[in-house]
Amino acid sequence: MKSIYFLIICMLGFTLQCSARSKKTETFPDGTKIPEWFSKVKKVKPEDLGKQFTITDFGAVADSTLVQTLAIQKVIDLASSQGGGVIVVPKGTFRSGALFFKPHTHLYVSEGAVLKGSDNIADYPLIPSRMEGQNLNYYAALVNAYGVDGFTISGKGTIDGNGLKYWEAFWQRRKENPKCTNLEVSRPRLVFIWKSNDVQVQDVKLHNSGFWTSHYYQCKNIKILDLHIFSPSKPVRAPSTDAIDLDVCSNVLIKGCYLSVNDDAIALKGGKGPWADSDPNNGENTNIIIENCEFGFCHSALTCGSEAIHNKNILMRNCHVNEAERLLWLKMRPDTPQLYEYVSVENVKGQAHSMIYAKPWTQFFDLKGRKDMLLSYCKHISMKNIDMTCDVFYDIDINQYNRLADFTFSGLNIKAKNSAYNKSLIDGVKLINVKVNDKIIE
């Protein structure tokens, strides 16, 4: 009998332990509680979003050579006039210029369907927009949503930017003028979502963008789930095809995605220039979680900058990185006041040229006549439980305009061709169980 009581007590203790573990509060890097919203990853179902409007029922035809912007836009407008609904792209290839979604409308790209962008920039109107940390007139994206709360993109089809002609034009211009800016060659983004809250983008393939692949500006509560984002690095490199650009956004979950592009995979933006922090169009990115993602070729898996003023509570975890130039890139822009704080990269495996890269970013430097010294700060940065092969372990080199403080490296197992490190560059750096080339460093 005593043995039975003992067994019951042990089982009860084990159950209470498991319950306590399951209720353990997860926190952002600054210690604040992660809201339950981040753990809810239910996929949207088109049948729950209202009436479905299949574009071929309203005049669009599956002809990859025919630009059908007007026909598809008419379907969006019709759905809007009837209170909203889901614009369905059925199996087949449909070429289009810029499309503008309206409140209560959604996009569903069926499996086997391709919404293919026109390669003629005339099919993308020049309108008030946001690019590279500044508000200006620029070309519309292929898929645009402005002020569309609750907007969703779903389905297992493909949104293809058809970007080859744009890429070739950019590299031709770069040959003519090696210092040309990204905006000198007119190129459309694939997806641009602006001032829209409670957005969910899931399952689709975002391929071959002419410029940035997906850009979210002044949005809250975004879930980006199980996307396949790709633009080539060869034989023709797809310039500036960032996979996901977050620009003045808060509460963002990026989960289960594959990202391989010829630029940064996930870039946190928010404004640039010597007075960027006083411009009401600019702002911070806060509460961003990136998890269970796989990174193919990219300039960096996670980048702060180059047009950013404040990034806080950024958590990247449980990811695999392959062919990345950098795992974490802190772009220190000397013509912009910057603060990157409470950034944590955890539980990552794979390979990259540099594990961490923090250096001045001087491309297109312009103080616009400002005389005083601008400073960029990075503090409370942590990299934990990382198992990687790198060319360079500690790729950090700052100048008088940069301040690095309170970095923690913990549980690292790194194989590196260049294992050198200089702790003096950071004010308050901790190395806890850091192994480089099978040697513990301190």
C-alpha cells in the first residue's frame, strides 16, 4: 500500500512540475511578457472571409502574355462595393500591373495559380509612397493595401514579380555609374502594405520581385506564416530584393518561412537622415518575433538598418541559416541617430560568412548640412545557443560615432576561419560558455 501512495505522490509531483513548465511566462529580451497573441497561429480560411470572387468569372483569362490589370481591379472594386470578399486567382498564369485592395477585401492565390507582375514600369503608377526610409512619390507595388485592416493574402499559389528586366536595367545603370542609388532605376515592389492592422500573409510563394519583396509600413499586428520567398543571386542577381522589410511596425510574428534573396532577408527600417527622429513619418519597430524559419542565400538573416532609428524587443529563435553572408547585421549609419536595443538571436544552426557584423554603414552618407555629431547606439544585444560555421566569428569594427554596450554571447559553438575578437569595442561584454574552434574563450 505504501508503494502505491508513493507512486501517486510522485506522479502528482511530476504533473505539477509539467504544469508549471507549461505556464512558464515567455518574455521579450527586455523582460516584458510576450502576449498570447504571438502563440496563436491559426490559418485563415477563405470561406470565412466572405463572398468569393473568382477573377475568371468576371472577365479575366488565363493568358500569361496579356496584361489584365483593369479586369482584375474591377473584381476588387466589385467586391468592395458589395461589402467585401475574397478575390480568388484560380489555376493558371495571370499577368497584371499594380492592384489596389480596399477595406474588407482579401487575396487568395490558388495552388497552381500565378499572379505575375508586368515587366513594364508604366503598369505601376507613380503615387505617394515610402521607400528607403523616406516618404516620397514612388511606383506602386504589384499588390497594394493602404488602410485595409484585417487584410489577408493566402493560398498556395505564387505571386511572381517577373523581375528580370528590372534587374538587368539596374546592373546596366550601375555599370554606367557605380555610385547610382537604388531609386535611379524604376522598379516595383511585389507587396506593399501601409497603415493596415491585423494583417495575415500565409502559405504563398513570393518570387522574383523587381525591388523589395514585401514591405510593411506603419502596421500593427502582422502575422507572416509559412511563406516561400525567393529571388535569385545568380545567374542574374536580383538587386535589393529584401524578403521582408518592417518599417515602423509593432507586434509582428514571422514563423515557418523560407527566405532566400539577393539582399537582406529580414530588415528592420524606420527612417534615415540627420533629423529622422523628429519626422512624424518615421518611428520604431517593436515586439518582433522571428521563429522556425530557414534562410538560404541572403546578405543577412536579420538586419537592423540601414534606414532605422529605433528597434526594440527583437527576438529571432529556432532558425536554420544556410549561405547567409551574416547572421546578425547591425548597420551603424553615421548620418542618422539610431538606437538598437534588446535584440536576441537564439537557438540557431547553420553557416554564414559572419556570425555578427557591426560596422559603420556609409553608403549614400549625407548629413544635409548638420554640424553636430550624431551617435548610433546598440545595447542589450544577446546571441545564445548558436552552432555555426563561419568565415569570421566577431566581425565588429566601430568608429567615434558608434556606441556598443551590454552584449552577451552565451552557449556558442563556432567553427571559424577567423576567430579573432576584440572585447574592448563593447562596453560590458559577457562571454559565457563560448567555444570557438573547440576552445573556450573569455
